[in-house]
Amino acid sequence: MVWIKQWVLNICCTILFLSAIDLILPKSNIKKYVKYVLGLVLISVVMSPIITIVRNKELIVNNININQQFNNSNSNSTKFKNDNYTTQALKNNLEIACEKVLKESLGGGNYKAEIQVYYDSIKDNYIIQGVRVGANSKETESSDGIKKQEARIKEVLCKELQIEQTYITVYKY
């Protein structure tokens, strides 16, 4: 009901505006052309709801077609799980979690984790292919310290990520 009220109000305002223009125009040959254009404006204002309905109908049909295509393409859950966005989000969350766990477990220092993850559609889960950890702390300044730090980092991440130590590499940054 609100749109009908708005439509009638638009028609009334347009008629008032067109009448004011008609009164202002001097009597000349151009007046009949101006009245013609003003009549076209009035017709477009009167027809605007019909045009809107037709456009919305086309949009609704297009949206239905797009939704059907989307549903058909995503009917298989493995397609959704294999999405690059999902894999990237998991990778980012794992990297942040690893850095946090290393800081808490090893008592400070700066750590940068880089994790390679892929989706295994056969097993229907994500698999960690490798973990690279950059360590920067006081202990990494000597070669013995680096080896001790590397062993502790691998131990912590093996427990946390439940992967073998061979998948973890540590470097100094």
C-alpha cells in the first residue's frame, strides 16, 4: 500500500510541476513541442510502477536461474570443501595457532609458520603436507641453540598438529 501512495504522490507532484512550466511558457510555436515533451514525462511517471514490476520479474527469473546453477554446481560437498577460499582460511588459522602455541610453549621469541594444506576428497579431510617454521630468539644465535630450538619446536608441533617430525622444517629468520 505504501508504494501506491508514493506512486499517486509522484503523479500529483509531476502534474503540478508540469502545470507550472505550462503557465510560465509564452505563447509561441515552441509551446506545443514543450507540451509534447511534458506529456511524455507524465506518461513515464504514470508507467513507472509497471516498468518496475516487469524489471523485477526479469530479475526474479534471473535470480532463480542463478540459484539453480549454484545449487547444481555445489550439490557435491567435496566441491565446496575443495574451495580455495576454505583451504586458504584453514591454512591461515593453522599458521596463527602454531605461532601462538610456540610462543606459549617455548617462552617467547618470534615465530613465523608457513603451512601447506590440501583437501583429500577420497578421505574427505584436509591433510598437512608440510610446516616451515621461522624462529628468531636468543637461543637461535648459536648453532647448538638452533638445534635445541629446532628439536623443541618439532616436538611441540608434532603433539599439536599430530604429524611426523619429517614434515616440519625450522629455519632462522
